Amino acid sequence: MPSMNYNLLRNRMADCGITQKECASRIGMSEGTLSRKLAGEYAFKQDEIMAIGEILGIEGDEIGKYFFNPKS
């Protein structure tokens, strides 16, 4: 599986004023686990993607650009 680029997701979190710690807490995940997922060490599960999308106001048709953008 190719590594994903989560820069757009990180930027969206910053734009929404939500820290990694807050986002992780709101989806029932540790900050360390979210950090590792954003670093590409672990894959996001579908329910996590949907929960983060809801928190950040990401529409269903935009999910791909935030979660499935391969690193160049």
C-alpha cells in the first residue's frame, strides 16, 4: 500500500482550530495513535475517517483528497 500524504488533513485541522490532541480525543483515540496515523505508520479505519470528516466538516466527495492522497 502506498504511503499517504496527510498534509491537507493537517492543514484542515489547523484551519478549523482543532489540535491533534483534541481531534484524537473526540474520536476516542490517543494523541500518539493519531500522530502515527498522520505519519503513515498505521492506516486509518473507515469509522475514523468518517468521524474526522464530520469533526472537520469534510464532505463525502472530498474525503479522498484528505485521506487517499499518495505521497509523491
